[in-house]
Amino acid sequence: GDTINIEAALYSNQIQVSFTKNNLLIRGINGRPRLEAGSLLAANTNGKAIFVISGKNCHVHNIEFANAAVPDHNGAGIRQEGCDLLVTNCYFNGNEMGILGGNLSPCKVTMEHNLFANNGSPANPGYQHNIYINHIDTFIFRYNYSINAIAEGHELKSRAHRNIIMYNYIANFNTVDSRNIDIPNGGTAVIVGNIIEQGQNSSNSNIIGFGLEGFTNTAPHNIWLSHNTIVNKKSTGSFVQVANGTDTLFVKNNIMAGAKTGGLLIGSANVLDSSSNFINNSVASVGFVNEADHDYHINKNSPLIDKG
């Protein structure tokens, strides 16, 4: 039930801090403190993260987590080991993992108004991500920026049974990432109102993956995509790939612009419900205000107007 205030400052060479109590509010005040990891974190015998939170119902607010690295290359800004974590207005920059979530049930993790950038591990490419949530009940991800994962990491990877991904900017501009969104074990995924952008250097030309590591989550396995702006700036790529046997693939009112050399929708779903999407190989055809500067508002002459 306590509140822990951290005065805004640069805290260099941070060691691991473990929070084991329930119902904590841990927040930065008078600005945003930067907790910067270094050799002390890597040498810590428990080396997991700058914050390891095993208490229940904790809230982390307005803190920057940077440069977390440990010997097993899973060094995170936050390691979530307690149920019902809320993270708001935080910045995760240059860690091996931005946030790494544990396997817990019943459990909900909510992230709002955060920025994740340049997280990943060149020492272990493809296994570290901006956000990596393991097997929990519900993951809510809204109003966030997740950009430029490095070393073939995903901007967002979640094994949660239910994923609510709404009103985020999820993008790669110039780093070598993998998928923008990966939901590898199925379950329910609701992906609404996001801007999702694949950059030219991505190592994986598929933008959104669902169920591609096996349906180990609770059935039914449904993915709902609506009112997203999905832009592929690679010369190759595919937009949505689902595992064969997906129960429902719902795709409506999305902008899907850019090359689809690998296909628009890959994999077979038992029910495919798709309509009112704008699909074009040319990003310029949409009528964005300034797509070169990532401004994906539509101009007054856009063919999208009144077409939803």
C-alpha cells in the first residue's frame, strides 16, 4: 500500500531492485528519473532487470529504464513476476528486453502511454524484444509507442490468452527488427485503431503473426483487426499470417498499403470475415498527409473518405 517516489535525476550503474510487497505505487516525480544499468546489474547474482516486481497489483509510473544487460541476455527494464501489473508513462530505451513478463494465472498486465525503443540483444538475435509477455490471462496494450526493436526482435510479442492492442503506434523505421506484432500461441487478439509500420530493414517481412508457434492458449483462436493503418515500406512482405486452423480471422476497415509480395492474408481460418479494407501496393495511393514523415492522417482528396 505504499507510494515510493523517485526524484528526477540520472541514476547511473543501477543494480537490480526487487519489489516483493503488494499494492505499491512506484513513480518518478518532478520530471522523469532515468535508471541506467551498467556493470553492477550484469554482475548481480539474480541478474534479471532493473526492477523485478513480484508483488501483486503494483503500478509503475513515469520512470525511464535504460541499458539493462545481464549474462543470459534477458536484461529487462522491468521483469514482471507478480500479478496485475500496471505500467504508465514510462520509457524503455536500449535494454535487452523492455518489459519481460512471467507465466502467471490469474493475471492481467496493462501498459498505457509508454515508449519502447531500441530494445533487443545483438548477442542473442531474435529472442529479445521491445515487449515480451509470457503466458498470462490478459494483456492490455494501449496508447503506447513501440518502435525500432533491434537485433531481429519484435516490437510486441505476447503469449497471453487474451490480447487487447488498441490505439498504439507500432513501427520500425531503420533498425533490423522482426515482426511488428507476434501473437505466437493464439487465443484471442483484438487489434484496433493502431498505426503499424514495417521499415525497409526488417529481417522478417511479415508484419503481424498469429498462432505460428502452436495453439497452446485457450480456444477459440480468434484474431480481430479493425480500423488499423498498416503500412509496409519494404519492397517485399506480407501483412497478416495466421496458423492454419485459426477459428476466426476478422479484417475490416483497415488501410493495408505497400508491397504484399508474400500475400496479404496468409494461412487458412475456419471463418474469414473481411470487408471495407483499402488495399493497395502503393503507399502513395492512400493520400496520407506526409507518409515520408510518418504522418498518416489522410488528406482531403484521399480515396478513403466515406469508404469505411
